[in-house]
Amino acid sequence: MRVLGKFVLVLFALLFVALPASAQGYDPSYQTAQLWLYEAQTVYYTNLERAKNDLPPLRWNQQLTHAARWFSWDSTENRPENFCGHTDSEGREAWDRVPLFGYLGWGGAENAYCGLMMPDDAVTGWMNSPGHRANILNPDWREVGLGYYDSDHGGYITQDFGSDAAHAPVIINNEMPSTNNPTVDLYIYDGDPGTFGGFGPAQEMQISSDACFADAEWQPYQQQINWTLEPAGQGWQTVYVRTRDALHRSRVVSDVIYYGIPPTAAMADPVQFSTTSGQVNLLGLESNSLPLMQFSLGWQTDDSNPTFQRNGGTGRRVSDANAWGGTAFLMDQAASGAWAWTREFPRDTPMVAYARLRISNNTSPETVVNFSITGSDSLSLSGQDFSQAGVYQEFALRFTVPSDEEFVSLNIFSFTNADVYVDTVTFFSEPVPYEEVYTLDVPGSNYRGQGVWVRYVNADLTEFSEIDEAGQHQPRLMARPASLRATAMREKGVYTWFIRGLQVCNSTTWTYSSSGAGWLDIYRDGEFIYLSANPDALALGEHNATIILTPDDETIPPVEVPILIEVIEPRIQYSFPFTYLTP
């Protein structure tokens, strides 16, 4: 292994819009098994250093890794021998380069080793350099990429840092490559509120080894918690975490760890990366008789947004039990204005804003409130546009934010004819024809596990459904436990079991039947099947049966639960007196 004791760093971090990837001559998605292991170990050792300094771990990211691998290759193959720097052969710096590989968050800080080092030595070297140490211990980073490259021309190690407001990752055991202990530590990041697409602070969470969160219960959000892996034997195991805020906006994140053996190069697998997608598949959509549907990644703003503020008149924030978040912005009977703004919102994309408003008096034919957003005409509403006084009602407004607009602002003005209460403004994509299964092209191509809201509407947006969350996994049925086995003695009474039929991902009804179960008494109560057998009525030996759970939806496969009971003679237990002798 070549060792060159030179390392360099970049300390900058900027916000970028993604550009087309440029990786001519090298495929950064491929890595040798041995260098992949070095990358994984370097991520882990980096996180151990952060843990020593009471900092949360970094999630290993695919786009940042591709950027790091490409730069390591470029610095070795396309630059003079012994090159040591951060400018690539096309004249770009790290902050230019990272977006080229699809990373849409905040990034550009970079550490590098000009040559090859073992992972622990590389991290130790960086930690002994003030600038590199500052990059590793920067609390603003949430993700990291690692790129090792080795050839006859030399070697290079690159470490790129980033943070994406759309992603609040979960991290298992500080990104340890593998574990022999089924009990692991989870670090669960909270969201970044503050933008129109930002989530509020997490209130609850679910944890599961199943992407559909089978049998997972909601519990209060915790930043760190232990979790027990599935006893499924050696291999990759995934842990899924769903968090949701006070408005029930949810997001799902996951991490993987190899369970069963010490880390080896043979474990190399891209499943270990967090990544970004431009599409998300939505399943089991229900039209509710409306012909169109539209989607949102939880895009919403209200009076709790840090940018939401009064810009005229006497408006103020008030408690309101009927508001989604428990508060609303009151604009009383005086000319008043309020606004909120963001930089982070899709451009050149047709959207619909829904303003949820109520007024104290709906008799006036005069304008009561005026609503607009960047890229729209203003929507003027009279008192008579409200069907009832004192009841929240939503009003739709189409808009498209031009690409040259730096800020996206929402503006609301009230007049003197009634008190106006402003609750929540939600943002949805332009409606599309209803389909039961739909692939959503995510505006900005930055899908990272956010829950997808769906709303069904008519063509002129005068009729629309309540907001629902779209399913992202095929409905299925699961049985807990998956099999039953018991040993029963005669003269010991009736032996009992139960089976729980779990409706997973989307609701489905089901029936049950039995095969070879003449010796079983069976009845159902809700999602539970209760079974009992009297060993006294059975011959000695093994008896088999199968319970079959069949969904009413024929597209969902049935589930079979095998049952075995072994009947044995009663065992005689003996007890003997004993004496305790004092030495």
C-alpha cells in the first residue's frame, strides 16, 4: 500500500441546483470490494470521532460518494504525479463538483489524502490537522461520501460532506459495517423546519424491520434508541423509521447493517447508501368519484413558520382549536397584511396553493381577503364566497414560480368587513387524471422518503377531497407468528394459541380456513384467530394442521400458518430433601 503523507482540505459549503453529471472516463458507481470496505471503515471511524465530541453520526450518501470517488480517480489519472489539491482537471472546485453528481443539499466541504492510507490512519491524520478536524466535527453536516482510488499511477482518498433539509436520516451503530450483536443503537435525526416544504419537529415515530411497518406502534420521538434486529440469520438487515410531526406529515428513512460476521470485502453492496430519487411509485390510490388527483411532499406553511410575519395592520397569532396546528393568524377588522417566504421551492412547475381560511361574518359582498403567491394572479374573496361564518374553508389558487425568482413569497391582505383567520396553506402539484397506480415525477427530483399527500379534485378546483397519504408499497397480509409448534402433555388441560392477521400497507379484509385441522377448535375475533386443542383426545405423537388466511382482494396472496402439536405422556416430577453443610 502506498503511503503519501499529504492531505488537503476545502472548508466551503454552499447551496446549489443540480447540474448534469460529468464523469467521463470513469464510473463512480463501481468500486472494488476491498476499497469499498476501506470506504465503509473510514465512514465508521469518522463517526467514532464525532461521537467522542458529542456530535451525531453522518449517514453514508451515494451522491457524495460518487463525487468523492470521481475526484480521487481524476486526481490520480488526470493530474501530474504527486498532485495534491481540490481543483479537478476541468478546473472545478468541490462546491462545483458535488452538485454534478446529483446531491441537492448543502455541500462542498472536502477532506483529501493525496495518496493511500489505511482507514484508521487516514482519519487519525485528518483529526490531527485543525482544518480537516473542523470539517469532520462540523455539527451542520448530516451526510458524508468517501472515495478511495488506487492504480499503478498512485492513489487518493476523498471525503465530501453535506446536509439536505429534505432528509433526516437514521444511522445504525455509527455506520458500523457489520455486527454480531442483534441489539443496535439508532440515531434518528429530526427534521429541518422553516421552508414551505419543511416538516415541523417530530412528535412520534415508528420503528420496524419491515418497509410497511407491520405491527409497529407509534411512540414518542426519541433521538437515540436501541433496536433488536430480526433473528433471520446472517446477511443485510434494514431498519426503517417513520417520524411524523404535529400536522401528521411523515417521512420514512432507513439504514442497513450486515448481521452475523466481521466485516469483509465480500460484503460490498450499494444498499448501504442513502440516496436521492426523482420518482416515487404510489399504489392503491382511491378517487372518491373525483376525476383528477394531485400530490404534495408535505408542502405547507402556517403561522408557525419562522418567516411568517405581520407586515401591516393589527394581525397576531392566536390559539384556535379548529386550526390544524392549534393556532391561527388573526387579521381583525382593519386593513392588515401578513406574509411568509422561502428560497427552497420548485421553479417552473405548475402548482396549486390551498389557503385554509375562516371569517367572522360572511354577509358582505365586498372583498374580505386577498391571497397571492409568487407566480400567480391574486385571489380576491368576498364574505359571500364563504359558505359559512366561523368555519374553515379552503380556496385554491394556481401558480408557477419562475426560475429567475430568488424568493417565493405568500401574501395575504385583509379588509375591514370581517375578522379573517389564516390557518394553513398547502401546496400541491397540478392535477393529473386519476390512476390507481401512479409514478410521481418529484419536482426538483429530490425525493428522500417524504410522505406523499394525495388530494382528489375536479377540473376547475371547486371540489376537492380531504388530504390523505398515498401508499408506497403493495398491500399484503402477514401472520404473526408465522408458524406454531408446541409439546402438550395429557392430563394438563387444553392447549391454546392465537394467530394475528396483520393488514399491511393498505387495509384489506380477509377470511380464514383450515386444512387437516379436525382436532382444532377455532374462532375469530377481529384480527385474531384463537385455536385450542385437548391433548387427552389425541393419540401420542405429532399432529399437523394449516390455517390459511385469504384476503378478499384476489391480487394479494394468501398466507399459510403451519401448526404442529406433539402429544406426550405426563411427566412425573420428583423432589428430594437436601442438607446444607457449613464448612
